[in-house]
Amino acid sequence: MFIFGIACVVLMVVHFDADGTGAAQFVNSAWPWLPAVLAVWIPVYALNALAYRTIVNLTAPSASSPRLRYVEAARLTVSGFAFSYITPMGFGGLPYRIMELRGRFGTSRATASTLLYSMTHVLSHFLLWTTAVLVFPLCYYDSLDIPLAVAFAVFLAVAALVFFVFLRGVRSGVAVKAVRLFAALPVARRFTSAWAEKYGPAAVRVDEGLAMLHRAPLAFLKALCCEYAARLVNTWEFVIILAAFGHTISYADALMLLAFSSLVGNVFFFLPLQLGAREGGVAAVTALLGLPAVLGLYTAFYTRVREIFWVAVGVLLIKFGAGGGNAPAKI
């Protein structure tokens, strides 16, 4: 998959007729803007950490149970996303956070809270994508054609189904039912039964966590709003990057770039680092906005530089912050 992603990037470079002029501009004029691009992610991670802390503390079984400090939440957030960037399917951050938390909070609470945060993070992406789909006809109606309108309608239907299933799960539990349904598939039963038995306890913990969300909806809404706000702040990254290349774009343009590149990247989540998918998504939206498609390719490369920097920070936090999850509890 990694080789396939590299091949896609090479094909895009050839197809978009990228030359040394754009690369020279990247080196000469775009690099001074890098600190600003990196700085955008400070409030993004700060909001992510606040959401994670809220979810973990929401799952406390009693008032005397240990709470997650914000500093710990921030470290686990940056390090967890670093693991997600560099592991296959982007799943590495989830077990890392569970392992860090279980020493003080217990395996059950660590698993439930981390899985619930992951669900909240996914829901925030759906909110971002839904926002972009609703904003597009208002700001770019000249570019809206029938195939695009049909695609938007299909997406809105899928998004509505996702939120319906989640809200239904909050009220009555959905994880255990999904595992049982998966184990009962007629053709794949003999392969899925062992999987269902292995992950059945985790499904129980997810439903227990969903029940907690049902009892404290305002706390969950706070966490979801923090995650959604982080996505909106993240949008400024594209405003700054395009300014580095000498192009002024609106916030709505940047929202389209972030939302649709994120959507394409998540559809092709199996590609390591979403290599090729994200570049293609940014290039496609850039062309749709009337800018050169090759500019989208340079923009995607710029985001890779930012990503590598924060991965390095996350790894350093793992190195120097090991054992933070077992520190004495502080409210």
C-alpha cells in the first residue's frame, strides 16, 4: 500500500507537469511561513486535549475516582496522533493511549474512554464534512453540477445515518449488538465468531461508556464542540500555506480544501500516511477552486512537513513523558 501511494504521487507529479519553478518557490518563499503553519496546530491539539480530558473524566465511576490532568491529556493527544500517523490503518494511537491510562484508571475505564474519544473524533469529522457540503452550494453554486449534487445528497444521507446510529447507541447500546450481528453472518460465521468472542468485552465497555454519555449529555457536547472547533481552527493552515505560495484564498476556500482532502484521505485510510489520497484530494479541490492543480500538490507536500514535525514532537513526548499515566492523581 505504501508503494502504491508513492506511485500515485509520482503519477500526479508527472500529470500536473510539476517543474523546478514550483519547487524553487517552495524553498525560497514558502519556508518562512512554516512556523505559522506549525503554530496553527497548537490550539488544534489544545482543543483535542480538552475533549479527551473531558471524555476520560466523564467516565469516572464516582466522585472520588482519579481524574486526568490537562497536561497529561495534552501529552497523550500529541503522542497518540503521532502513533496514528505512522502506524498501519492509523490505529496506533488508540492502544497507546489505553496502555498509558490503564495503570491508574484501570483497563476497563481506559478502554471505554479512549474508544469513546475516538468516536467523538470521528463525529467531529462528519460535522466538518457536513459543514463543507452545506457551504459549497452557497459559495460555489457555479461549480455545482448534477453528479456533484448527487454525491452531496448521498453523503448527507450517510451522515444522517451515522448520527442516528450513534444517538440510538447512546440510548440503548449498539456495540454489543453490532458484535453479535457480525458473529452471526451466515458465510463468515466460522471466521468471525472467534473475533466476536475476543472483542466482546470491549464492546460491553463501549456500551457502558455510551450510557455515561446519555447520563451527562452536556459534557459530551462540550467534548464534541471542542473537536469540531479544532477542525475549524485547522482550516487556517491552508489559508497560510496558500499565502506562502502567493495566493490569497478565503476561509471558505480553505474549509473546502480541508474537508474534502480529509474525506478522501479517510476513505483511503488503509494507505500508510494516507499517501497519495491526501495529495490527490487537495489537488482536486484546488483545481475546483480555479487554482492550478499542481499548487494543490505542493500544498499537500507542505502539510507533510508539518506532520513530520509534530510526529517528532509526539515521539519526544513519549520518550520523556513515559509513565505519566501512572503519576499521582490530581484534580
